[in-house]
Amino acid sequence: MVYRSVFVKFFIAFCLVAKATQNEDVSAELRPSPRIVNGQKAAVGQFPYQVSVRINDQHICGGALVAQNFVLTAAHCVYNIDDDVLGVQAGTVGRTNSGDFRAVSTVIIHPQYGFDNDIALLELKTPFFYSDVIKPIGIASWDVPAGESVVISGWGRIYEGGPLADQLLYTRSLTTLNNEECAKADGTLNPSILCLNSPQSRGFCEGDDGGPAVYKNILIGIASYITKGCGSIAKGGFTNVSYYKNWIQAIIHG
């Protein structure tokens, strides 16, 4: 069973802040920013919902645009981080290229975040303008059947301990597992967790945290934790977005 303590989550948040303030050469080597292992390079506009969550304009995590002024990401990416240093970049496949940047006004962590409920909304100070390269993604309201192909994307590390990806990468090699299979992998039956079967050298890595897992152009998961090293055969843990749809919509439309 994967043991994910509150201490580990706090430590990750602390590392994100500390490493984001380092220079580019050092942070590219050390900052925990999951990337898609052995992924393909994304074309401009291929994933218009994909955003980079940033501290002091340095990439720390992925995220998904779900409304003009709201981004969905993992809670551990932004927990205990000052709103003033947080921002979101959209409309580009380059990690360091200038896309459209928006400052964050409010971080909304799930009220029961701790061992589980690794999900957060970022409210932006000014909304994005939609275009061919910036569009929101719909949120699933149902569980995807087992065995379906899922696409994940991000600028995380290209291998365990390696550098961040300069260009957005993606893979379609992950497949969905049903709740019973997920329980065998994670040690407990938890409807808030989405398990995706990751083949050898095809999973997500540090820096891809908070990034989207998508099925038929619908957001079904947010990258949360890795049970083993990057690229190893694993049933990596994603936050099950459909489980939180009412919470998400209440905030966006409230």
C-alpha cells in the first residue's frame, strides 16, 4: 500500500517554493516538476487546455484550464504557497517561451485535503481570452470503463532525476483500471482516486503533477502521486475529477 503522509505533502510544497527561486540551470535539474517519460512532442494548439502552474514565473506543475478564470491542479502543488508568487501560463507548448500569463488571485484547496483529496482550483486575477491555442476542457461526470486509452501531458522530467522538458510532451499509452484493480494496486478501494495503468517507460514524472489526464477530450484525472520511480511499470495515482465535479462547479459558478 502506498503511504502518503501529510508530512510528505508539506515537504513537497516546501521544495516547490525553494527550488523555484533557484536559477534556471539548477532548477531545471532539481525542481520537482513531472514530465512525461518518453512522450511525444505536442503541436501548437494540440492541448489548448494545458497550462503551466508557476512560482515566480518558474514551472512547478501542470494544470488544466476549466473556465476563463479558473485552473484545476493538484493541491500539493500550491499548498501553503503565497498567492502573490503564483501564476499560470497558457497558449504555448514551450516551457520557457512566452505564452499568455495570468497572476493567481486565490488558491482554493479542497477542504479535506490531506492524505487524499489532492485537488485545488486557482482563480485568476484576469480571465484568459479563448483562442485556437487557449480553450477550456470539460469535466467528466462519470467513471471511464476499464481498458480505455488515456492521454496525459506535461513539462515534467524526461526521466527519473533528469531535466524538465523544454517542449510539452504527451503519451496515449496509459489505460484505465476499474476500482477493484485500483484497490489491488493502491491497497484500498477509494472512489476519489483514478488509477491508470502505466507501461514501462511511459508514465508521468516529477513536474507533471497537477497535469491533466484526458479521455475523449474530457478531463478525467489530475496527476497526484507516483507509486514507483518515473517510467517504471506502475498504476500511478490520479485524482478522480468526476468525484469532485459538484465541488468544482459550485466554486466556478458560485
